[in-house]
Amino acid sequence: MKQNLKVIGEHTNHIFKQNTQITQLGKSGQIHEAVKLFSEMTRKNTVTYNSMISALNKNGKFNDARHLFDNMPRRNLVSWNTMIAGYLHSDRIDEAYRLFVKMPKRDRFSWTLMISYFTRKGELEKARELFDLFPHKRDVAFWNVMIRGYGEKGRIVEARRLFDEMPLRVVVSWNLMLSCYTRNGEMRLGREFFEGMALRDVVSWNLMVDGFIEVGDLDSAWEYFEKTPYPNVVSWVTMLCGLARSGKILEARRLFDQMQNKNVVSWNAMISAYVKDYQIEEAARLFSDMPNRDSFSWTTMIDGYVHVGQLDKARELLNQMPYKDIAAQTAMLSGYIKNKRMDEACQVFNEIAARDIVCWNTMIAGYSQMGRMDKALDLFKEMKDKDLVTWNTMIIGYAQIGEMEEAVKIFNGMKIKNVVSWNSLITGFLQNGLSMDALTSFKLMAHEGITPDHSTFACSLSACANLAALQVGKQMHNKVLKSGHLNDLFVGNALITMYAKCGCILCAQLIFDDLDEVDVISWNSLITGYALNGYGKQAVQLFEQMVSKGLQPDHVTFIGVLSGCSHIGLVDQGLKLFKHMTEIYSIEPMVEHYACIVDMLGRAGMLSEAFEVVRGLKIRANAGIWGALLAACKTRGNLKLGKIAAEQLSEFEPRKTSNFVLLANMQAEAGSWDEVENTRLSMKYTEAEKQLGCSWIEVRHQLHCFQSNMPMQPETAEVYSNLKTLTSQISNLDCVSKSSLLDNL
């Protein structure tokens, strides 16, 4: 008998060890070894099966786990719960729920699994449905789970109703209800509830302190902190973090020094406060005094050195770190990228053993920002788990270097696109002068059911402005009104520019006047709009209003107002503003400002003065300056200066024939036919180099684009036929008009 018991005991002990080994193999990811051990076992009990099911679930082998579960000789509650837990862990809720319904018997853990899952996912109706079916209504824990779920979703009224219905409450219940108020910013109701609490502990006081900190009421937070009967380390750290986050460094340090029991969180909070305030040396002193450091301590200091540009010290600290933490390495990576030290960034990247998605995206973004899309593409192809940020970064990168075909390829390769993806594509088209493609993308975006945001509208309105597509712009304006983005400053400024460039300056003014808040870009858009439409005096008046309201003009402001002066011949006013730009506002003139001055002087017939401005430039003149001078020379018939301007322009725009045409016309008017012939000879270029002419027209709210080499289309013959008919009718009317005139004479 004793011998038999001994054998049974040995067998039981052996199975127990094997079961434990299966569990450990599953936790460490060695699922194949676990399966092999399970299959080799001659004796298996229910615990063996449960251990194997758990191991398979932990390694994502849910179908294998279910097959094993279905073929178990005997199941207990643990078997059911283990299988359900596996499904829930992988968010396979339907399969988990079906198993739950089939359970012959449920224990408290079974109900907890399902209700907790639904509350955690915010599916509170389903959680409440199960809660109402739960047989043990006096189990406080389940009431607490539901109250927490309602609180996390901000459904305070339902949480309070459930709290009031509780048959039994413990201090945790009271604190959970209090946290519903404090964590949702309802501090008036939270204070009332706190005063009426039947049970309180230090957690209750800490919740009040934290709640007031979150709404920015530090005085009330300090009041409750001081009243806390027996503050614990959480009380001190909560108040310390609040002061530190609010920039009250001295108060935070005073509190820190008073703490008798400082934990690593309190040290980290104080160091983080100094880092955010750019007091890196003080942060470093605290860091060196720390008795114990965690990964956050090291990462905070490394990130701090990165932010103040001390990359060598950051790298030195990273090398000293006793264990490599990916957050610290990524901070170092970002620092090198920000300072365009890509070789060192690559070195850090290669040192990261287990790269996460943030690390990959940071490196790809670095190469994209540097325009090294070949390197970015290599990493993109190597990366296994890409997210939307990865794809969007590649689109932006290709757009920035003008390779929109590659950007479109990346975009088309995306299985899931969000509004940022579409915005990246639309912005890319806009930046590369492809406004028609930008508007087409906006239209396709709507067909895909993606709701545009403020950035989408602003970019699309800019495309309308570039094309002078007024009707499309008006349609876009209506969509903005319906979407509620009208008061978005970014969109409002784009609307001002769109109407101004389409010639509706009064509409632009109305948009400006209706904006709740305007900035320097708003003023610039309107000033430039008035100047563009020939209202130079109004542009100057707007500039004066802007300055009187205390806004500081920038270089764009002066381009607009100087352009306005140029168009209506306000030479003295323009020169005065140009002088004020440098002497009063300390704005260094750019080539665009000089182009306005040259254009202004040229239009006023002051060609010698304009040429002297060009000759005296400290910066290299561009096509805009020489073009303005050439146009003025044509108007005033100054062939000598015109020839100089045309020659200079040919260096900047060698393929632009309009400059040579202008010069040839001037030479013809002067009777210099030999020079005309020479100029025309220099205009010859191969067909391959020819820049295709392009124009567009807006008909019935649709834009139609035409290129000079566009193949004949079915409608073309009809267009030409109608054109001939109209031309004939006009000629006849002209003949009739002339005949009538002769008769009257």
C-alpha cells in the first residue's frame, strides 16, 4: 500500500514539474519546446491541458488552443476561463462571448473577465447587461468595476446612479466615485461629494489634490495637501509634480527638500522640472545625487542634454547607462537627427537591439527631412510592422524633394489611409505647383468617405487661389461653413487669400472682418490682396491699421505694402516704408523687397535710379528684379538697359522665351532689325527643351486643363466649329457697325 502511494506521489510530482515547465516555456516564447514536451508526456491531467492552452494563447496560437480545449477528456472551470482569457487578450470578443454563454457553470472570475473586458474597451452597455445578469449582487468588486468604467468614459451621472444603488460600500467604492468627478474636471461636484463621504483615506485626499492640479487650481490643491491628515509619498509626489509641471520650480524644490522619504518618482519629477526649464546643470546635480535611478531618470537627463544642444554629454550619459533603454536611445537618435548628424544617428540606430515602431519612424523621418529618400526607402522596405505614421512620413519626404510620382506610389500602396495621409498628398501637390492634382485629390478624398480637417480645407483653398478658381473656391467655402471650421485661423487666412487672388477683394475683407481672431498672416493676406488688385492706398492704410493695433509686421507684410505702392506710383511712400522696414522694424531686406523697389522706380520712369538699386545690391539679384527692370525698360523704351536686363534674365531663365520676345519687340520699335534677328536666333531651342504651355478654364464649377501639345479630343472639332461661327458673327457685326458709321458720316 505504502509502495503504491509512493509511486503515485512520484508520478504526481513528475506531472507537476512537467506542467510547470510547460507554463515557463510558454511565458518565455518557446512554444515549440512546450508542444514537444506536451506531446511526449505519457500521463496528462487537466492541469496539463490548461497549462498547454495557456501557453498556446500567450504565443498567439489561438486556433491550436481551441482545438486542444475541444478535445480535452475533462474540463474544469479553469479550462473555460483560460480559453476565454486567451480570446479576450487578442480582442476576439465574439468567440470569448460564445464560450462564456456555453459554460456549464461560471465562477466569479468568469464574470470578472467578461465585465472587465467590456468596461476596459468602453462597451459599457454590454458590460451593464452582464452586470445585471450577475447573480451575486452583494459582491462590491463588480459594482466598483462598473463605476470605474462609467467614470473613465466621463459618464458621471450613470456612475453616481449606480453608486447610490449599491447595497454595500467600502472606501474603495467612495474613492472610485470621487475619482469620477476629479478625473473629469468636475471639481465643484467633487468637493461636494468629498465633504459628504462616509469613508475617507489618504487616497481620497490625494484624488482631490490631483484633481485641482489637473484643472490648474494650484491654490486649492495646496489647501487640500496641507489638510491631508497623514500624507504618504504619493501625496508629496502629486503636489510636487503639479508645481513642477506648472513651472513653479522654486516652490517645487522647496517641497522636494522637505520630503523625508523621497522615492525615485519624486527625484524624477524634480529633474524633469529643471530639464523643462532648461536648467540642465541643476538637473545634472540632482541626477548625480540620486540614490537610485530608473530608466526614466536616465532618459530624462539624456533628453535634457539633447534639448539644450549638448549632444556629446547626452551620448556620454547614454554610454554610461547600465542597461540600454530604447526610450533613451531614441531620444539620442532624435537629437542627432535634429542637428543633422545623420551618421551618428545611424550608429545609435544600429546599436538598438529591439527596435520599436517609434524608433523606426524617427530614423525614417530623419532621412526624409534630409532629402535622403533612398536611405529612407531602404529602411521602409526593411521595416516589418509599419503604421500610418511610417507611410505618411514617406509621402511627405518624397513631396519635399519634388518626386510626387513616388509619393503617389507610396500613397496608393497604403491599405488604410487617414486624413493625415490625404493631407500629406494634397500638400505635396500644392508645394510642387500641381494645384489641379491637389483639388482632384480633395474630391477623391470625399469619395473615400474621409472627413476633411482644417489642414485639408486650407490647402485646397490655396490650390483654388493658385488657379483663380473662384466657383470651386466658393463651393469649398460652403463646405467649410458646414464643417464648422470657419473660425479656424488657418482656414480663415486661406479663404482671404483665395478671394483676394480671384479678384473678390471685398469678400476677402468680409472674411477678415468676421474672424474672431486675426494674426500677422491674416493682415498680410489682406494687404497683399489689396495690392494684387490694384488698391495700393488701401494696402498702405491696412498696414498703418495693423501697426496701430500693436502687431509687428514681418518681411511678407512689407512685400505686400511695397507692391501696393509700386502699382499706383506711391514712390515717396514706398521708399519711406522701405527705410522704416530696416531702421524701425530691423527687418533685413530680401531680394523680393528690392524687386518691389525696382518695379516701383521703373513704373515711375526712374530707370537710372532703379538700375542703381540693382547695381548696389549686397545680395545677388534674381529673375524677379531683372524682370521688373526689363518690363520698365520696355514701357519707357530704354533699349540699352533693357538689353542688360534681358542678358541677366537669360542666366536665371534660359528657357523662358518671353524675355527675348520682349527684348525683340523693343529692338523692333527702335528700328534695330539686325539686333532683332540676333535675338530671335538666340530664342531657338530643341523641341525636347520646350516648356509646354498650359491653361485652364472653369466651366460649371469644374476646372478644365489644356496643354499646348494636347492630342485632339472629340470635343475639339466642335469647339473650333463654334469658334469659327462666333468669329464670323463678330465680323459681320463689325462690318455692319462700320457700315452704319459711314452712313452716318
